[in-house]
Amino acid sequence: MSGSNRSSSEGITVMAVHQPTHRGSGFHLPSFRRNHAASVQESAESAEAGTFTARAYVFASVRVLMGFVFLWAFLDKTFGFGYATASGKGWVDGGSPTEGFLGHVAVGPMESVFHAWAGAAWADWLFMLGLLGIGLALTAGVALRPAALAGTVMMALMWVAEWPPAKHLSDGSASMSTNPFVDYHLVYAVVLIALAVVSAGDAFGLGRLWARLPLVRDHGWLR
């Protein structure tokens, strides 16, 4: 019996020693979940960058178009190209850029004030320098905040000169106002402010270079 027990014990020991162990083969399937998450994040970042770029280009295009509006007004009033200013009546020909518009104001609370300003040398110079400065700033994409401020003041004065809320002019005739509040002067002012807020000069413009100038860097309102 003891010999039999000893043989059984030895057999069990041998089996225990030679019992195969099941280990992993070392091959792992790729983590599709991790790769998918990274791909989704990259796609989202790419889409966001594309949206930002498209938005920047849209604002830059609006900025250039607005710049041309002001520059053309300056050029036409200076040289009399025959559009809003008749040929031979430009500023260089001795004409007044403000006399025609301000002198014909026929409605509003500042009617008499505008009549007094019409044709004054200081009014002509301020108006023309404003058109030129705003136009150049918008076209180049620099000093958009000062341009927005100056442009908003100019548009506000022109809005008051036309006075859209009035249904009748001072002589009793119909004003032909199409809207009692919103006209293109108000729209222009809002666009100028928006362009300054979003720094529209950074795309297709010199806004980034302008912002690096020491004077501009120290005085943010010059951006």
C-alpha cells in the first residue's frame, strides 16, 4: 500500500510539474474605440478651423467692399467723375463736398444747423478726410476701431440729416422715407462696428502687422 501511495504521489507531482500553462499569445486587436475618438476629435478641430477661416474671409471681403464705398465717395467728390458729383464740380474744381448734401436738408431737428455748416471749409475738410481715412483703414485692414468710431459718427449725422422717422418734409411734401428707423447709414455703422470687433483686418489685410507696432500694442483702441 505504501508503495502504491508513493507512486500515486509521484505521478501527481509529475503531472503538476508538466501541467501546461495557458498564456496570452501577445497579439492584441487594435483599439478601434481609441482611434475612432482621436479621428472624431481631429475632424471636429479641422471643421472648426475651416469655419473660422471661412468666417475670416467673409468679414475681410465685407471690409474691402466697405472700404471701396468710402474711397469711391472721396474720389468722386474730389474729381467729379460724373456720378454723385457732376463733372467739373469736384473739390479740385472749387466745388464744395458738403454744400450740395447739407444745403438741401429739408427735415429733422438739425436742419438749420446743417444749413449753417453747408459749404464751410472746415466741414469740407473734415468730411473729406473722414471719407479718405475710413476708406484707407478699411481697405488696408488697419485702425479699424478708430475707423468704426469716425464712421459711426459720420453715419449718425447723415442719418439725422435725412431723418427717416419723418413722413413729411418741412414744406409739407412727402418725405418718401421707406423705413422710420433703419436706412443704409445705420446698416453701414453696424457693419463698421462689427468689422472692428472681429478684427477683420487680420485676413487679406495688414491687421496683424499693425497690431505688432509698439504704439498700437500699448494702446488697444488703435487696433
